[in-house]
Amino acid sequence: MVGHLAAAVGARGPRPPARLRGELLARVSEGKKKPRSRTQLTGTPGDIQVWKSWRSSSETSSERARQRGFELRRKDDGGWQSTAAAGVEVRPLHVDPERKYVTMLVKMAPGSSYPGHAHAGLEECFVLDGDLRVGEEVLHPGDYQCALEGSKHGVQSTDGGCLLLIVSSQEDRLT
């Protein structure tokens, strides 16, 4: 069947919007058959926003750096964690349990999307690589956005994939 569909469309057939691909991949990976709106994913917000459960940075920093009062993350240390949003992974850099803030890297695969959310505090996002669609805006490497406490993001998506540096509240809520 897939072969017949591919032949019917041809190699240069129309491409669906990136957000549709991300939603389809999320459905397939979750094995759910019930339809969802664009801003909903199954699972609890804690499942999707794994950084809500991060309590401390100290276990992932090197012992030598901790002894000097620093945290150190090497690029090859790993530490990437999947979220319930298909194609979206996160890596903790620093967790501030007193302020309930986290500094993290977010990696989104091509065509993936992340559901809408309300900001419980300031969120800062710096695009390191790729493209990030935020509403009508498309951000590219070097672009920065700051979302104020109480503001809301709709679904965010990427066409070609992206790597983001984000500082965010651990108390943001999915909408």
C-alpha cells in the first residue's frame, strides 16, 4: 500500500506542513488511535516536561568541578532525555531548585513539534542551530526570544530540526 501511495504522489509530490508530520509521528510512537487536537499530547505534563522532575544538577557535574564550586558539562557527556513529544529531547545543564528554574538544551528532530504552554516565569530561548517556528515567526541560529511570566506559547515546530538553549521555570503548564 505504501508503495502505491508513493508512486501516486511521485518523488516531487506535495509535502505536508512540518507540524502535521510531527503530530503524526507522535501518534504513531504513542500507539494511540484516538484523534487529538494540535495542542494536546497524551501523558501527563510531567511526562512531557521531564525537567519538572529534575531536582539537582550536582549528579551530572564532574567531581573535580564540584569541589571548586562549579558545575561542568562536557559536550560528550550525554544526558539527553526523551519527552512524550515525539522527536523532542532535553538535556539538563543546571537546575535551581530554590527558584524552580532550569537551564537546558532542547533538541527537536526535523518535523517535530511541542505543545502549547503557559509560562509560570520568564522563559529565555536562544536558537543554536536549525529553525524554530513560533506562531508566524521563524527563528534561526543566533535568534533569541524572551517570554514573560504569564505569557503563552502555541504549538512550536521545526521544519529541519533545531537545537535550543532554554532557561525556563519548572512550573510552566501545558495548555
